[in-house]
Amino acid sequence: MLITELKLENFRCYEFIELPIKSGVTLIYGENGSGKSSIIEALYFSISGKSFRATDVNAVIRKSLKQTQTFITFSNGIGIKITKNLNEKSKIIQTKDKKILSYSQLVTNYPSCLIENKEFFFTTSSPEEKRSFLNKTLFYVEQNSKKTLNELKKLLYQRSACLKNRDLAQLSYWDSKLIQLEPLITENNLNLVQSINEMLKNSNLSDHFSEKNPWLGDLSILYSHGYDKNQSFSSILQQNMEKDMILRRTTAGPHRRTFDLLIKNKPAHEILSRGQQKIVSIILHLLQRELIKIHTKKKPIVLMDDISSELDNDNANLMLKYLLNNNIQTIMTSIENKRFLDEKDLTMFYVEQIGDKSNVK
């Protein structure tokens, strides 16, 4: 299912726009601060109900106004209209049947892969950002993932209350529940990391980029459990009990899981240039897309914000050819379009800001 049109009303710096979107790759270019990222944000908001640029979704409403609306149309005729009023929950309507959707239904029905600039360097990303990548992938790959993560959140909340009150009897009960849940979370994540490592070694995507990046053959992901795996999780909880009581939180466990990127078993950020690290991030997100596609039979749309910085021409062309050759609908931003002018299959839009309003042409 492809996006065919995006309409915005009072979204960020846009008063109103209608943007036709074709299959293949669309490039949105313009000066810094012109409003390019706001289009990527609007597309993401239209298929997730969330912003990747602000934790407070009210920020997407145009300044001094109280409402924004986005409307996105797909190739099958279905439309999604989201109305966000100031300080109110967004209302999501599937226009063909007037069905009101939840956030979960929206992201389930319309998966996407977002590559934003702060995520480009998985080699130095925070554990939270890496967990977010794992969680999003597992949401589509493992049917029980959402349920187990919600259960984990609940157990950690209950355990924190017991730690605060030094309620040892109740603490023992919630510890037993946490110990029961941990193997399932660990198994899901280990299976996912194993799948990604296998795809890094044996996939058309890796082969495509290895032509200019032979070091990709030595790239691997090492999963970290969130605690010392050489000890049992139950013993870790016992050892950390006094510290956890002082801090009033659980300091080790599956909620602190993460991963490291290695080149020949050495930290990748010590070996790779920033441009090479960016290639790694792009590849991991495209592998994420492939996994989602395999497990859901849906084709996630790729959204890429600021793809040109630190990416050399050879790798920029490799990326573009892969996206075009595999018919992956992609909307991306860049401050310039010179390196893409030879691509006849590329759709381009120029963004400029005049006063406090942005326009697309």
C-alpha cells in the first residue's frame, strides 16, 4: 500500500499544503530551517499519531492556533484523517468506513521505518534509543511482544512501590513474577538479534552495500541482557536489593537490555568513520523494514530525515539504487539536490520559508 497524497492544515510552519506523492523515491530539499523535516514529521504523525521531534504532540500545531489536521491517502483509496486539538488526544478516523482507530491500530495497519538524523549513529546511540529500535521491530515480528512489554512495565512499577515502602513480602512476590517473565523477553530479543545478524551476512541488501563497504562482512550485533548473564537473574535481584531500595528502582533486568555493534569483535565506533556509521544505521533500518515485511506481509514506507550529511556520493548512490530497484516508497529530505539530479526516477520538491510560513513547489 502506497501513500499517494498528504494534506496539512496548520501543521508546524505550514498553513495549508497538498502534496502528491508518487511511488519510488521522493526528495524534499531546501535550506536548513525551511520546513523539510516538518513534512517527514507530518507523514510520520499521519501513520503513527506521534511526533519524532517532540514528546509533547501539541508542538505540531501551528503557533498561536488550537488545532491541526493531517490527511493522508493511500493507493487503495483509504484515507486517514487525524485531528489534533490543543491539549486533547488526537482523533484518528479511517475515512472510507468512518472507523475511529486507536494508536495501536494505526501503526499496526500502516507500518513505517523512520530514519531520523539522531538515530543515524547506532554505534553511539543511548541504550534507550537501541531498545526503541528493538521494541518497534518486535512489535511487528513477535505477536506476544506488546503484551510482554506491557507486563514488564507493570511489574517494574509494582516492584518500585515495594522498594520505596521496603515491603519485603510483596517484593518477593513481584520478583517471582519478574523472574518468570524475563526468559520470554530475552528469547524474543535474542531471536531478533540472531535474525538481523544472519541478514547482515546473507541478504541482497548487505551484498549491495558491500561493494563499496567490504567491512560490512565483519559487522555484527551483540545483545546485552541488561544484567550479568553469567549469573542468574534471581541472584542479581537479590544482590541488588539494598541498592535498589536506596534508588527506589530496579537497576538491572530486561528493561535495561541493549546491543552493541562490533567490527571483528571490536566496538564499531572506534573503527568506522561517521559516514560509515551512517551507512550502518541505514542498513539496520532497511533490514528492520524487511523483517516487518516478512512477518506482516505489508510494505513499510521509509521516511528519512537529512540523508545527505556525512554520506559520500558513492554510498548515497548505492542507497538510492537499492530503494529504486526494490520499489521501496521512500520520502527523504536533504539540504541540496545536486547529487541526485541524474536520477530521472526521483520526484523532487523544493521547500522555502517566507516569513513564518513554508511553501512546497
